[in-house]
Amino acid sequence: MDYNFDEIVPRRGSNSYKWDSAEDKDVLPMWVADMDFQVAPCIREALQHRVEHGIFGYTRVPDAYYEAVVGWFARRHKWTIDRGWMIYTSGVVPALSAVIKALTVPGDKVVVQTPVYNCFFSSIRNNGCEIVSNPLIYENRTYRMDYGDLERKMADPSVKVLLLCNPHNPAGRVWTREELERLGNICLKHGVWLVSDEIHCELVMPGHEYVPVGTLSEELARRSVVCISPSKSFNMAGLQIANIVAPDEEVRRKIDKAININEVCDVNPLGVEATVAAYNEGGEWLSQLLDYLWGNYVYMRDYCREYLPGFPLAVLEGTYLAWMDCRVLGLSSEALEERLLRDAKLWLNAGTMYGDEGEGFMRWNLACPRALLQEGLSRFRSCVLHGK
């Protein structure tokens, strides 16, 4: 069947963090990374069936859940996951925090590749660790890793973990197998754990391929921990469910202990049912979603080329997050965010949320009906070019 991603479903008044956080009801929110699309019908049907039962006690995660996750990644990504490697939890951010707790002690250092997802910083600091930045290199509207800088920083024996974003938010990169292998070899050389946030793994644009860290080599897989969730790709972040994949038994034991220390060892029944439905029946919906998201990016790219040539977009390989270079204005990202919110009633993310390297950039969420994207671009253009 065909799915209608052009349909505008009102979200204001639904206690949406994205839509109900602004007091001004005329604000168009294009910031928080969730989608303005209804979930796949198979997910809604599974949830409705479960809701009809009417009892929502503590949940035992069934075999069907593990089979759905394992089957999906085997079919789509040629990644063979042993169900014994999996630990479920309430989200990727709690997962990352627990993994860092398991692999470090306070005072250890964790490397991140900035600009990068802002919760990486809080997960590191909350565990008493020090952030070490390995900035990505921006050129020709895209980013690449600085392996020389990474090699120097990983040589510090205090560095215990490299926190990877694969695909990368907000840079929009889908790291190639060659890039990941080179990165992994540096980790192995220096005895650093590779922890990979792969929450955006399904959101890959035409011509690119997601490479799970767990498929690089058996040696690296044993020195890696991967965090995955259907929440971004299937728009179910509010159902709060994710998985940690850790092949090493001793590390898995430590992570399980950290999960319990952090009190994020239980999941809700609706998250379980939604995950099973998404992975077993949601493939066609996801394929059509990706086509629509790519269309939104192409529309925005072409619009910027014609009407906003001073505001180039980074090439989008993955995620639904467009990264716009606004340095031509000579404003800080935070000042521009405030100006857009005040004068254009448009809410974007300031690039500095993602580290100092994001200064002068803004992050747009493209996962919305095209009419809303068109409205957002019109408001942005009027504000930055005409002061309206």
C-alpha cells in the first residue's frame, strides 16, 4: 500500500515535547529529532491489540522480541547478532550512560567526534569522565575523520572509550566500511573500547550503506558495544525501548550491573509490541519513508541553491537532520536561534549544542510533511534576508 507522508497530523495539545514546549502557538518547531508522521499501520494495530487487553503490569520480554531484532539485522544488514549478546533498556541515551559506567571509572577520558549529538557530553560528564574532542574536518560541504589527531589523542592511556555516532548526527555522514575499519584499528592498537550509537542506522539516503560496527571483524566486535533502537526510524521514541549489543561476556556482565545501578532495566509493554511489529512488518513503510525524506532533502537543497545561496547544506548521507552553514551572517548560532524564534517563529537547533565546532551552523529536522518544510524555509528566508 501507499503511505501518505504529506498528511499534516496536528500534534499541538498532545503533550508533544517538540510542539508543546513553545508558549507561542504560532512557532513552527523543526528542532527535536522526532518525526511529524504517524507510525506504520502495523505498529498502530499491534499497540491497539495490546491496549485492548487493558492491563499494563511489569513486562517479560518474550522470545518473539529477540527474534524480531535478530531477524531484522540479519536480513537488512547482514549482521548476525546472538540474542545472548543483547541487553534491553529504555533508550539509547540510558544505554550509552550505562556502557560508559561499565567501561570506565571516574577520571577516565572518552573521545567524541565533534560536532556530535549533545547527549554524548552529558552521558560522559554524568559518569565523572573527561571529554576529549577529536573534531571532524569540514570541507566541500561534508565531514571526514581526522585520523592523525585521533591517533595522538588515543595514545593517552587515560582514554578508555571512543564514542562513535554511526550514522553521524548532526553531520549527516554514513561512515564507510573503510573509514570504520581504520577507526577500529586505531581503537584496537591503543586498547580503547569502541562504543557505537547506531540509532539512525535505517535512515540512509540513496547511494549510501549503513555498516554495523559489529560486522567489521570478530576482533573488533569483541572490543565494541553497539546501541540500537527502532525509535528514530519508526518514530516511536516515546515508547522508550532500545538494545545494547555486547559480544564480550565480561563486559556484558558489567553493563548489566550498570543498567541496574542506573535503574533503567525495565521496559514497557507497548515498546516491546511496537518493536516486534516494526521489525517484522514495517519494511515497506520504512522504504517509502526514506523516499519521502530524500525528497524533502532535495527540495531543501534546491531551495537553498536558488534562494539562499549563502547558506549551503552539508551533503545528507543519513539521518533526517539537515546541517546548514549560516556563518555568512556573522552571528553566533545561539543568537540566530533566538532571532529566528522571536522574529520568524521558527525553532531550529543552534549548532553549538553539538560542540564548539558547530558554531555558525543550524540543525533542521526534515522529517515533516513537505508543506511544513516549505513554510519553515519561507520563514527562514524572510528573516535572514529581509529582517521579517
